[in-house]
Amino acid sequence: NLFTTEKGIKVGVINVQGRVFMEALESPFKTVMEAQGKLIKETKIIIVDVHAEATSEKVALGWYLDGKVSAIFGTHTHIQTADEKILPQGTAYITDVGMTGPYDSVIGRKIENVLERFLTSIPMRFEVASENLQLHGAVVDIDENTGKANSIIRVQKKM
């Protein structure tokens, strides 16, 4: 998708889903390059959301896309990683930006419900937790002329 900021800067956003431990889809490597090929004609600023379970798949996509996109944000596991960096060719990268919601939980659900399920193997409904709400994410500074990232800063803020 292509968006235009209030300042008139065009930003491309690509979302791909990984395949390791998830439903079989088209290769995220192939899919992201097809989308990048279209967006690069409109803007040098391209942000990729890699929704995947396996960190190895996200890391591999990071190296594959280095220099081809501005930033790569991993998502899905809800646990923020501490590996934010600028890759050698100028792409900002983090394996998982984390989640916004109840930090004292198991991926946003009440701890007791999830523990009971793991201990008994009995299917049950997981209730949404509500303790210690936090905002997790990352802020990336991107050069609008080159599309290269200048910096990436991890964000963790109690709400």
C-alpha cells in the first residue's frame, strides 16, 4: 500500500506472513520483492511488517531485504526483542516490535487461564488480561531522499 503523509511524503507499506509454523502461503521472500518492485517506482521509503512465528525467518528476511527497504518490523509473537539495529545497507530492523496491551499476561491473555490449559491440556476460553498496560514499538528516522534509515529506537512505555 502507498500512503502520503501530511507533509506530502509518500510511504510504502508491505505486510507479509512467514511460513514457518504457520499456514502455508506464497513465499514471503518472493511476495515482498514483488511488492517492493511496484512501490519503489513511487517512493524510496518502504516499511515492511513481517508477521511470522520463527525469529530465524524474520532475521533471514531482514538480511535479504537490507538496502531494498527502509525498515523491517517483525510482529506476531507479542514479545518485544532487543535486537534493533541498522543493517549494513541502511535498513532498520527489529525481530519483533512487541505488543500494545497487558504486559503482565501471556500474549495478552490472563496468566491463570493459559497456565491451566498448559497444565491440563483441556481446551478453554482465554480471557483478556488487563494488568500493567504498555505500549511497545519502535521509532525509525528515515532519510526521505535516500530511503535509508538513520536510526531505530525501541519504545516501551507504561500507559
